[in-house]
Amino acid sequence: MTTTEPSPTPALPSLRLARERFLSGEPLPGGVPEEVVAAWRRARFFGVPHDLGAPAACAERPAESALLTAARPVLDRIVPALDADALLVLTDERLRVLWTAGRVPGVAPCPVLAEQEVGHNSAALALRTRRRAEVHGPEHFLDRWQDVSAVSVPVLSPDSGQVLGTLTVAARLCATRAPHSRAALAEAAAAAIETELRARSGRAEQALLDAYLRASRGRDRAVAALDGHSRLINEAAQRLLTPEVLDALERTAVHARRAEVSGPAEEPEGPSGQNTASGTEPSPLPVPVALPMSTPTPTPTPTPTPTPLALSLPLPLPLPEGAGCTAQVTPLRLDGTVVGIVAVLEPLDDQAPVVPDPPAAVVALTGSSLPWRHAVGRAVELARSPEPLLLAGERGTGKSALARELLGPGPVQEADAAQDPGLEHALRARQTGRPLLLRHAERLAQPGVAALNSLLDARPDTPLLVTYTPGAPAGPCLQRLLDMLSARTVTLPPLRERAEDLRELLPALAPRPAPGRPPLTWTLDALRALEQYPWPGNVTELAHVVRAVAEHRRMSGPVRRAELPDAVREGPAARPLSPMEHAERTTILEALRRHGGNKARAAAALGIGRATLYRKLRGYRG
């Protein structure tokens, strides 16, 4: 949960006048916050009528909601203490209203709070900014909310950090407006819901572990238990699992968690014929699994009362051709909700397939985006002739790695201008005919540039490959060298311009897993964070992140967003930052993470005032 200080806004009469002029198409007075005007314009673009009277229509409310299930005990405790003129609203991530309590005189509840349906409101603002948001009176677009103040807080997933929904407290408009008088109530309720979600997540993981241990008893069975986030795999299963089979099981676990629950079932039997429901576990309920290759549509039937923990009958899972094994999948339910699957694998013809080690990917050539293919193709074409070639680009784009691939496996002389700026050692040890790789040409001293220019003047066909990172203005000698190589220059695109290559680079950069261990995989939320980050250090920075995650993680399953470095997880700043600002922002985000988002404690730990911390964070947002 994240909070923010409300920004100062004009007085209510000024905002009312500004809204009236906006609706009538007249020029707006000065001093109206740009974000409020932008919100009104979005509402007009979406076609929302300002005099909307009836509640807006919305998509069908979800039949089952994990958020509502976790939030209901918290909300039930809050409702008795709710003021007579306050309204409490819980929405999901699409701003569909899941639950309401209380009332505000003259305000009818809405089934959806999306901007496309009702215009500017605190729930939509909190969802977009991922922090506490307040909207007061005339800041709303709708006429019927002109005398309402509302504060909304996002509810975040304890696992992935994704926004699961919002919690809103609305009341009659107060003249003082900010901060909202019930902001503390909204924040405390959202924090309590997140705590309940975290506790339930722990119960689901424990249930998955119990089911895995129970299925692994007896003879040497190949068992894997997965929930889409974590995976438990015994040694027998590791010998059978190929990447294709593991991918099919992961997708099945995700589909199973989304499947609807219906129909009665028989008690499943364990490996020795005994009933698997024992002790305090009630009789199991059925869970139709939506298999990746075959998705049955369950017939609606009366659903029995949910039970704490249950396994349903195993179902065969279609596996890719050549998998070398079969899989029987058993969905696992906790409190009536599917929380994972248990898969029992059997080899075909009593032979476990031999899983060959995948060939090591060449990182320098990895990528299928158009900018990267064009650059690499041009470099390969130019490298066929024994003339000088210049590879330019930002630091970390892979210039040196690509250069070594272009030069091939033969003997190569390598020089680094960062260590030998005058090229005294490189030119003294140079062997005629052997290709020369010169790195960091931007660090060349004037004698080194002059010697290189003389060499190329005398031998223009010298097999020379140069890497160059643009930055400070080049001096006359270096500029002459660059001009001489301009016809044979290839500029490599930065990683932010080929974000679609990330999914190919990740397995190429990941360290080889230990024998019997599955390769490193990533959740969709983590991939989105990686793709949205601007990567100022390009592929080199990505490689450091991948190695750090692989070396320091203490859990199984795909890498989650929460495991990524703070700067990557929180997303890019709203404006380009200098290297100093980038390092400063990373330090502040790390301090906020350590102190649970508490800005006062983070500021104290950093040795700065809270006002300074707020100012810096606002500056990063542009």
C-alpha cells in the first residue's frame, strides 16, 4: 500500500467556476491543476455525460473473487464503526464494484468506477497512480458527485505487487477537503486486507506442500506440485521433465486456478488405494481443470459448501509430442478455491527421456526485433571484407561481444583504449595480418589516434574492428578517424528500442542451472516490469540483474516482480534522469522498500527531511 501527500488545489468556488466554464466551452481561469483539466478532457473523450443520472452499466461482476473473500472479514469489522453519512466501496482491478456498505445522502451507488463510465474519481486515480488518491467536489466530472469527497487506496498483491483493486471511503464534501477526514480509515482497511491476503497466500503454499508430500509417499513416484508461482519437484520427476512438459504443467496450473468449481465428486484414492482425505480434511469436491489443449465447459450444478482442503480426481494432461512421459493432474482446492495442481508423471515404455543440454545461446546475436536484425545483418555483411569496421552505440549494447563474434574463432589481437590510451603496447605488439579489435575508441589519447590514422592512411585495408561509445565531443584527430570509418559504421540500437528481444535475451543471459534443476523462468508481471524499464545500462545491466536474481533467490518457481531490483520493479521515472539522479532514486526506493513504504522512516534512515524526500520523489515524476 502506498500513500501520497495531497497536492494543494484552488478553493472550491474557483474549481466550480472552472468546471462550469469547461462544460460550456469557455476559457478556463488560471490556477486550475492540469491533472484535473486532463481528467475532465478524458471524460469528454470517453463520451461520459456530466449529468449522468442512472448508474453506469458494466461488465458482469466476477462470480468468485479472491480479493472479496479475503476482504470480507476485514470489512465486516469496519462496517459497525462506519459513520452514518459515509460509504465504503471495494472494487477489483477493473474497478468493478465488488462490495458496498453505508450510504451518502443523494448519492446512488455505481456498479463500476472506471473513468470510461463515470469520469474522474478517486478509485480510478488510485488505480492509475498506485497510491492513495483524493478527489473532492467539483474535481469530479459528474454533477451528482459535486458535493462528495472521496479517498481511495489501492490494494496490492503480497506476492507480485500488482494492484488487485481499490478501497474507497466517500462522504459529504468538507470545506477543508484535503486531507480527507477518513483517509486513515481507508489506509488502515487496505493494509488489513493486504495482511489477510498475505496470510491466505501462506495457507495456500502450505496446502500445496502438504499435497505434494502426501502424493510423494510410497513407491518412487515422479511428482510435481505447482501453483503458477512456485513449484515442488522430486528427483524422479526431475529426470522426466523436459522444458516443454514443465511449460505445459505451468500453464495447466494457471488455468486450473481460474477454473470454475462445480459438481459432486467421489473420494479420490491415494497410491495404495487409501482415501486421500484424512484427519481434519473433509471429503473432496470436484475441480474441472481447463487444460491448455482442451478446455471443457463445466455444466452448472449446485455447489456444495466449500471445504478447507480437498483434492479431486486425477485427470490426464495432453503433453507435447515426444514428451516421453504421461501426466495425471489433480487440482487442489482450499476453501473452495483452486490453489494449485499435483501432477504424477509416468515414463513411456519404462524409459525416462534423455534431456540434452540446450546449446549455449550466443548473446551477441540474440534478438529478432527489426532494429537488431538490421544492425547485426549489416555488421555481418561489412565484416566479410578485410577493411576496418566501426561498431557504435550506447554503453552496454553489446558492441564488444558482437565484435568478437564477427572476428570468429581465429587468433585476434585485442587492445583497450581505456587501459592503453596511447596504443603504445598494442601497436608495438601488433602482428601483420592478424585482426585487431580496438575497444573504447572514445578513450583514445591524441598520440593513439594519430598513430591509428597513420596506420589507416598507409594500409586502408587493415583488418581492424573498433567499438565506440558516443558521449563527449570528439577532438579533431578522433573526429578524422570517425569520418574515415563513417562509410563502414554500424550503430547498435539500445535495449529500450528493442524491448521485444528481452524474452529471448533472458534465457541466453541466465546462468546454466544445476543438474536436475529447471531453468530460470519469469512471471508475466515480472516480464512486464522488465519490458517497461528503460535499461540505461542496456544488455550489460540486464545481465547483471539476471545473474543477481539467479544467485540470490531463495524460492522455487518463476521469478516474481517482487524479486526484481527496486528501480526495475517500481518502473521508470516520468522523465529522463541524470546518472546522479538515477542512483539517488534507486537509493530512495530501496530505503522505502526496507521501511515498508513509510516515508518518514525512510527519510530518517537516509538522513534527510521528509519534505526533502517528498520533493525529490515529485521531481522524479516530472
